[in-house]
Amino acid sequence: MPTEPPTRILRFSDPMRRWETVMRTIIQIGFVIMGLKGIHDNTFMGQDWGIHQSCVQQTLEDPKLLFHYDVTSRPLIYWLAACGQAVTDGAYGFQLATLVIVLFNALSLGFLHDALRWSVERPILRISALGLFAFLPVTSIATTVFAADNLTVAFFALTGWSLIRCLHAVRRGRQAGFALLGGLALMLAQFQKFTFLLLPVAVAVVILVDWWTAKESDWRRNGWIFGCMILAPLLVGVGLDRAARAQLSHLPSKHSYDWDGTGEMTWRTILWPRAEDGFLLSAPTYWEPSDRQEANGDSPENEAVRRQNGAAQRLLQHNRYSYPALLHLGIFSDVLNFSHPSDDKFRPEPQRTFARGSVRLGLVFSVATVLACVILAGRLVYSAARRCASVPRGTLVWAIGGAAWYFPLVIQLPYIHHAYEWGYWLPRLVLPAIWSAVAITFTEADRWVGDRLWPQLLIAGISLTQISLGLGSILYWS
């Protein structure tokens, strides 16, 4: 593990080698190429395409209309698409907006890579972590499909990077600058997705944990962070929430809850594997038909009912597969099959073989991530009990930020209606937390391998194989 200087600020590792900069650039260029291919193949037309088209049209007709269809909706992506429609005279508005989103996400990969230098010392592991996350099927698809999730990683990355740089900055001007940049990112993020309302709370927790474990604090720096990255974004987020509720008060809520539990996805399903989870290693898609004959027959009317309640699709049958297994499937494969250019409901060969390989090899990373998170949690408890900084600040930021994103969404699943058929289990909803999990895993791997080269090359080789399988499962050439 990298040693810390007396100021308890983790030292930079060796200056980035030229090859590392080249590899980071290659990853960013590859990410953009994948995005351009997705635009060419109309991958941006996602699950709620009709809703998004309607919202953009409403924005064009009435620019003062900020909110659409639900109090949790936010206007930023509709503003982007509306501007694209205006610039291209209605011909390529969504394509132009998606291109801007892809470029912003590619830029954010640079922030993620730079931030890793405060927690992962070995350049080979830094590049492996960045490449693995950038080319996961869930990342490639979620950052291209036109939806509220397509910019979450970009804003999360800029916020986390700014906070990490602010915590390590010595000069007052740099502290203020990074805090201001992070605050602007968080304020703009409030216009992208409702979930960002929780991130200022995560920033506050980071500051408290850092103060407690470091036994010292820079009050001026923390004052900048409080004003720019906690108070201001909270005011913007709460203000937007109040405005959305006022504007859409005449509409019923799209999200309904039963706080006694809906029975659709139980805590048993969320916390523990299911007997049939092994089937998911065959990489089925969201559209896989049910293999169970329902007692109500096969009439068209009953088929429509079965599709509405999820009984017609195998993955959507209540409590049949565990949430961790579904999450794993959605991370390492394009479970909705958006990448298929003809919008086919079933994945053909050789993409299905690649998808199977990706899901199966992905078990190595899923198991490693669970172990890494457990180890990190133990280190955090130890740090809090002994008031010592045993966790790098960079890892601390990603861990708390990821937890603040992940757990509030997951704890709703047993109580929200339509948890399966409306896609509340899909990993695109927790994409920032997936990045946090990658950062934590490679932080712990860095501590384990030390300066030994062969484990670094082994991890890089497994990561490259995983990337190849994932890309093979979503690339179609016509």
C-alpha cells in the first residue's frame, strides 16, 4: 500500500508514464467510436423512446415547461435534444444530443483516470480499471441510450474528481477552484437526474469521515466545500423538486409504493442467491419468453395481461432470480439488446456466445468486488475506531458516493410496484455505483499485488479478455 506523508495526504504514485497517457487516450477514442456506432445503429432509441420524443416536442412548443410526466423527471436531456432539433431543423436532433453526451462521457473518463492516482499506485492497474469500466456493456449502452442515465457517470466523475483534488490541494486558490467546479457540476447535475439530490449529503459524510480519521481539518477548505458542494446543490435540488411537484400536481405519481411490501421482489431476493440463478449464466435477454405455462391459457387477452405483469418474460417473473444475479447479468451483457441494429428481441450468434463468455468471466470481477467491498468496510470501521487514515481519500470519496447512490435505490425495491417489468432492477440506474465498485476493487488489488509484476499483468490480461468478450457481445457488423 502507498505510504502517506505526515499531512495524511496520499502521495502521487510515480509520474504517469507516456504509455499510460497513450492508453488512456486510446480508451477515450475507443469509447467515442463505440458511441458513434451506437448513434449510427440507432441505439439511442431506448426503452422509453416514445416518452422522450413527446417530452422534447413539448419543450420545443413551450420552452418554459421544465418538467414532464413525473416529479422525478428533469429537463437537461430534453433541452439538449431540443437544441439539436433546432440546429438540424428537426432532422438529427437526437443524434446530435447523443453525440454531445458521448463526448462529455469520454471526457469524464479522463477525470476518473486522474482520480485513480490517489488510490491506485500501479499504472497497469489504473489503466485496467478504466478500460474495464469504459467498455462494460452496461456502460457502453447506458451512456448512448437517450435517457436520464446517460450523463450520470459524467457528472458523478466530475464531482468526485473535484472533491478529491480539493481535499489534496494545499494552496487556497486551488481549494476554492476545485470546490467551485465540483459545486457547479453538482448544481447542473440536479437538472439531469433526481438521484443527484443525495450527492451533497455524501459529500458531507466524506468531510466528516475525513475529519474524524485524519484528526485534523482545514476549516477554510471545508468551508468552500460546504458552501459550493453541499449547500448550493442542495438548494438547487430542493428547489427543483418543489417546482416539479407544483407544476405536475395535477398528475398522478408514476411511482407507487406499498410500505408493507409488494411481494414482487422480496428482501430474500435482494440479499440472497436463488436456486435458478445459474440460468442467467446463459446470458438471456430481457425479452426471453417464459418457460412456464400459466393456468389462464394463451388467449390474446390473457397474453396481454401476462406481458403487463411480467409473467410472459422469464427474467421478469417475481422472485425467480435474485437481484444480485440480475444485476450481474445486466452489467456484463446488453440485457435489453439495444445494440442489435434491427431491434431484434433475441440475440443472434456469435454475439450470444460472446455474451455468455462475458457473463461467466464477469463472475471473477463480481466475486472480487464483493470481497473488496467487505474488506474496505472493515478498514473503514477500523479507521473510525482508531481515528487513523487507513483508507486513501480517493477511495473514500468513491465508496461513500457510490453507497449514497446505490443503497437508497435498492432499499426501495421490496416496496415499489412493478419492480421487475418497469426495470427498477436494471444496472443503468446504479451506474455511478458500478464505477465506485470498480475503483474499490482495483484499490484493494493494488494493495495486494504491491510491486510484483506478474499479478499486475494477470489482472490486466483478465480485464482485457473481459473487455473483448463484452465488446463482442454488443458489436454488430452489417
